[in-house]
Amino acid sequence: PHAPAADAPAGCPAAAPAPALFTWEFAADPYPAYAWLREHAPVHRTELPSGVEAWLVTRYTEARQALADGRLSKNPVHHSEAAHGKGKVGIPGERSANLMTHLLNIDPPDHTRLRRLVSKAFTPRRVAAFAPRVQELTDHLIDGFAQRGEADLIHEFAFPLPIYAICDLLGVPREDQDDFRDWAGMMIRHGGGPRGGVARSVKKMRGYLAELIHRKRESLGDTAEADEDLISGLIRASDHGEHLTENEAAAMAFILLFAGFETTVNLIGNGIYALLRHPAQRELLQKSITAGDTDPLTTGIEELLRYDGPVEMATWRFATQELTLGGQRIAQGDPVLVVLAAADRDPARFTEPDVLDLTRRDNQHLGYGHGIHYCLGAPLARLEGQTALATLLTRLPDLRLAAEPDALRWRGGLIMRGLRSLPVEFPPE
Ligand code: HEM
């Protein structure tokens, strides 16, 4: 990544130079730079590593406001550069693959219709019923390294758990799930890198999903409705007699995979890392789990999301008309990135925001977004996060970091925040 040196905006004291954004140092710890932006340039125009210019919104109040502002569209056709063929937003390969009509790329009324349909199939009840399977998967993955005394918790734990979980939930047959793991691995490893590989993976995933959906439609009704997988539920879901088309169902399955995968990898990875660096907090959590008190685990997952959440910036938004945000004029067509990681450390909203406090109660963080695009998968993410952390801390209570924090590398993507690897050691089980 390069480092465009942002100039201090007019009216700011020249003594405080703007910090460099998008460098390796920034990726390792963006929080000091975000503190500077919140204070001096809360709605800040900058050039992103891709060359696209966008506004970064870093204060809690404006962030929440922007997430709920109907004048900020999710549809990339509103991007001023899209009109000139320069649009560099979205998932590589996705445009051609016709998976564009998913929730994170559309506005009401289409969004309202699709979200209502998917909500009928992807219910909290379905997620709750999935808990034993998440536990089984978690234990199976820990079995794979528990006797070795060391592991890379990203590759062997945080990465495979969500992909197998979402595949199971959707109804991807077990024998095909390793293909998904490989495609997803390509997307996560090279998200900002060689486009060819990612585009190919997206294309393969799309082809597979289209065929799977077709097959599921043919066999709809062979299984009792209560035991149906999520894809069959999506096909069956109807709203005022309306159903998803096969293409819409494919795009929906894709966005569930795409939105529910790397996010959860990072929730587990960032969460374990934060606990390893805060021994007193980790001890508090371990003791409460052993004592059967689930309270700190519940509040703790929310605090880990606030403190170092998986989604550093909410996905793209584009101004459909000129508007003012935090005193800044934003022109029609300008891209806006709401920096959730910065908003969630805003001292104007959170007491001692840089302190990790797993028992924090006043914690309306923006880690899952806000407004009509609020995370649809939050119940599943919570289930996976709680199961993963509780099981790991119970089975390997003496887990410790096997690398200096400075030696750890963070993935350099724009939207997500997560570690490339997390080496740990522990007395073998
Ligand atoms: C939307 C975060 C897990 C599915 C979002 C948004 C955020 C978010 C911030 C809003 C983006 C925006 O407004 O630009 C997270 C985090 C997760 C997580 C932090 C894990 C800890 C999941 C899972 C699934 C999922 C497991 C599904 C399996 C979705 C979908 C949307 C969404 C479908 C789009 C909703 C809409 O546009 O109406 N998520 N997510 N997420 N998330 Fe999640």
C-alpha cells in the first residue's frame, strides 16, 4: 500500500500534521490515525490505495447519521467515477458474474423486498437450532491441533469454522465444502491482490451455487419444512405471493457467504488476539465461563466487536445528491466510507474507549452497522463467536501468543480488519 500524505485541512493547527493512512503501520494499528481524524477532520476526503477519492467519516454521531441517511445510496451506479468506467468498487469479477443484485448493493424498494424475503428463511430460530452443529465443528477443529502444543489459529480455527458453518447452514453437501474453503481462501488472501484469481473463484462459486439452487428447487418438498436447509428456505420464501428468482437466490446465497465469512474469521481472530493481550480480561472471562456465568461472554463479544471489530469501514455508499455531513459539503456521486472502527472508539460516545472492558454495558457499537443494512447475520456471528471463544478458552486454558505482536501481519484490505496469522502455543491437551 502507498501512503498519500494527507494535508492538514484548512483551519487546523499546522503543528499537527495529518497522519499517513493505508501504510503497513496504519494497518497494524489504525487507531491513533483515527483519533487524529476524529478530532481534526471528522469528514475527511482522501485518496484510497486504489486511486479512488472518498470521504472517511470517523465520529460516532456522523457515522450513525450517515449509515441511516437515505441520500447515501448503496448502488454503485451512483458513483461519480462509475459513469466514466473508472469505478473500482465492489467485489472483483462480481459485476460480470451478475451477482450484483444483493442486499449490500441495492436501495429501497428492492432492498426492502429482498431483505423481507431472506428474513423469512434466515430466522433467529434457524440459527438457534444450528448451535449444536457449531459446537461440533468447533470441537472438531480444536481436536486437529490440541495435542500438538502449537497452532496458527487463523488458518486452523478462525478461517475454517465460518466457511464450514455457513456451507452447512445453506445446504452445501459436505463433499463439496472444501471447494468452498479454497475459493473463499483465494478471496480472503488476495482480496486486494491479483484480480484474476479472485474473479475466477467468484465465477466458480457462482456456477456452483446456480446449479445447487436449481437442484434444490427440483427436490423442494422432499424434506420436511422444519428440517430444510437455508437455500431451500430461500427458494420457498414468499412475500405477498412473490418469490426470489433463481438469480436472486444465487446472489443471496453468495452475499450470505461473502458477508458472513471473512467477518467471522476476523471476529474470532481479532477477539482471541485482544484477549491474549489483556490477561486480566481474559482471566475474568475464563473464570465466568468455568462458573457457568454466560454474562461476560455475551457482553464480551460485543466489546470485542467495538474494541477491534472485523469490519473497519462499512461498505461503500454514494451521495445521490449534494449533502452536508459534519459541516462538510459532499458532492453528488462522491463515495463515502463510514469508519466503524473509528466511530466505536469515539470518546464522545464511549467512556475510556481505548480500554477493553468485557463487562461494558453501555455499548451501542456500530460493528454490525446501523439502519436498513444492519447486519442480517448478527445472530449467527454471535453464536459462532461465543462458541469459538468459550470452547477454545476452556479446552486450552493456558493458550499464549507465540510471536511478538510487532511481528504479526494484518491483512491490508480496505473494508475488513484482520490478522493474516495468529501463532499460539499451549500445553498439549
Ligand atoms: C451487513 C458486520 C457476520 C450477513 C453487515 C454490515 C456490517 C456487518 C457492518 C453493514 C454494512 C453496511 O452497512 O455497509 C458483520 C460482522 C460480522 C458479520 C462484524 C461478524 C462478526 C455476518 C454473517 C452473515 C452476515 C455471519 C450471514 C451469514 C450480512 C448481510 C448483510 C450484512 C447479508 C447485508 C444486509 C443488508 O444490506 O440488508 N454486516 N457481519 N454477516 N451482513 Fe454482516
